[in-house]
Amino acid sequence: MADDKLSANYQEAVKGVRSDKAVTALVRTKLPEPDQQVLEQVQSMVQAEHLATRRSDLLGQITRRYGEGAAFRANVEETTTKAQTKVAEAAPQACSLWLAGAVAVSGTRKEIEELAGHDDVVSVEPNPVFQVPEPLQTPLEDTPETVDGSTWGVAKIGAPEVWGGFGRGERVLVGHLDTGVDDTHPALAGKVTFFQEFDSIGNLVASATHDSASHGTHTAGTIVGRTFRGVNIGVAPEARLASALVLPGGSGSFAQIIAGMQWAIGQGAHVINMSLGALGYSTIWNLPVLNATLAGVLVVASIGNSGQGTSGGPGNDPLSLGVGATHYLDHVAGFSSGQTLVSVPWFNFTRTYIKPDISAPGVSVVSSVPGPGLAAFNGTSMAAPHVAGAAALLLSTEPTLQGDPFTTRAVLLGTIEDFGEAGRDQRFGFGRLDAQSAAEQAVALV
């Protein structure tokens, strides 16, 4: 009976592992299904977005404002955690991943498989690993020149124009899930309001704020970095970070990432940036991205660096704002992923849609690295923080948008610089990010 609950993917993951060796897994328990009416409303919104061919089509979708995030989050966390209690108590080590409807567990293979016999267990699945690609660097002397003191990417999306007339990210908290962050870097000093490290099943790890690599400090600098060595590196220099170290050394488990997401939501994050992923589409992201969105948080994620005809999750989830990469001439980077996902499952629907949703500067992006110093990295990992920072500018320009990821998404997509085919295409998405136009549109909404 217990063996019937061990998924094929779990059995494949532990093939050859001795019964007395430690493993981690995701345990699914009996939980109510997501509200069908809510799913139908979200499905309808996503479908209308996919069919849009003009910016006005996207902006025309803004017919109501969403403000139920706090109540939704409190209800889901309470009901899910309560339903998981008995299984969590029976496990050798456990962490409730209420955002994903799972319990992450750790123990010997024998212990985990014995746990599968618990009456409340529905299935046991693997705890997959995700990573950041090794960033390709461009020598600083070969990067595009700064524009009026800002990096080419910050200038290209019009961030300095937003600072002068609208907002600089004030009172906005961005969840930053990465390799950590070096908060001693002069560009980031005082920017990290919260920091937390997580282990492989999502439990808290006591540690001082630090970066286990350089990737996290670089993405953080693009989101909130202040002027360093005479260069403006950050899109939203007055925003703050809730930084979760979920990718120690560059890779981390699904449980680590979900724990970081739900922790950032608990700290009050308005936006979550995830410059991470794995190639291919997986339904494993559907519930956490849906729940984060319904909790009032915009999820921004890189789409991947494997070129046209590919995409990676979580950026290719229907509700993630998936980001591709452009260079300073507004051409799409050759490495930037993009594809049409055909008849993929999303809850009880089947969806066909295009990713990315939007593109942003991701080539020769100059930002902070531990040292302290500056370095130019390439990747969709560098593009996503431009979008997260632009979202922070938008939410500081018009604070009534905070907690409404649906309207925020529509404004960001409906104000792009449209390159490529009309509507969404596999290279640009809807087009290249334009923070200035987004801020102007946000003001016009009021």
C-alpha cells in the first residue's frame, strides 16, 4: 500500500540509494483543491493576455483591482499547515511548504518510505534541484558606455526618468531568492532589510548576511543598488530587499526555494525575483506561483539561457512574469530562451501559450559583486532583476497597486517597447521593458 504512494519520479531519484542513506523528498497530503471559480477567472485572464496583439488590449483588461491577498495567504497557510501536522510530526525531519501544498521531509530512505504508509499521505515525490547558470562575464572595458551616469540597462528602460518625476522604489520590499547577498558592498549597504538562509528541506539556517557566490550580489545590485564608483547600477535605489539564501554555491532544492518564497511573503514582499530555474515545463511550480500571486505578490523569473525553442521553470509557469534578455541595441540575446508551450497541463486546464512575457537588458550588465567591486554578467538572470526593479518603481509611483499583481503585470506588459512581431513572440515576449511608460500609465490609472 505504501509503495503505491511512491511516485515514479521519486523511485527513479532514489534508485541505487541504500535504505540507510539520507534522502529528502516532498510529501503530498490530503488537501482541498484550489477554488475552481478562482482558477477559471485566472485562466480567463491569462487566455485574454495571450490573445492580445496591442498594448491597449492588455491595458483594457484592467477592469477591477485585486486586494484580497492578505486574507488569502492567512487562510491558505493556516488550513494547509493544519492538514499537514500529523505527517510532519511523524517524519524524522520536516518543514511545511504551505505555498506548494507539500511537506519537505528528510531521513533515511527506509524512514521516508515507511512514512508513505501514513494515512494522511497521498504521494511521495522527489525534491528536485534548481540552479543558476555559471554567469558568462564581459570584461568591464568591453561594456557599453554609461548613459548620464547610469548603466546602459538602467538608462535603456527609462529608470532615471522615473526617479526624477515619480518614485525611486520607496516603501517597496522585493523578495530576492538567490545565492545570498553581500550587504557590506557600498552599493548595498542598508538595502537588505531581512536576510535568511534555508537548508535542503526549507528549515531556517542561522547565519549572518552573506553571499555564497557572486550571483546574488549582482542581481541585488541591479534591483536596488545605489551609485558606486560614479555609476548608477540599481533600477529602484530606494527599494529594500528581503534576501533569501536558497541557492548555496549556486544550486538549491525545490524545498529551499519554496521556503524562501513563503518567508519573503511573510516579511511583506510586494515582488519576488527568482533568477534561477531548470530547463523544461513542470507542474511543480503551478500551485506555489498561483498561491503567491493570490497572496498579492508579483512573481518575476528568468526564462532561461538555452536559446530559442526552450524555456525553463519557474519562468515558464503561466502566472510567472517570465523574462528574456536583450542587449544595448535592443536585439534579443542569442542565448535567451523562448518557445511556444503546447497543450501543457495547468491544474484541470490544458494551455498553449508563448514565453517569455517580457524582455529586459541582460547582456553586459554591470552590477555589484563581492569584493567590493563591479562586474558585467550576461544572462536572463540579469534581465529579471531589471523587471523586478521596474515593478518596485511602479509600486512606489502608485502605492495603491501594492498587493495587486494582476494590475501591476498588465501595466508592465501594456507599456513595453514593442519589438518583433505584434503581440507576444518567442524572442521578446510582448516587448522590451519600459519603466518610464509604466510609471506614467500607473499615474493615469488613478
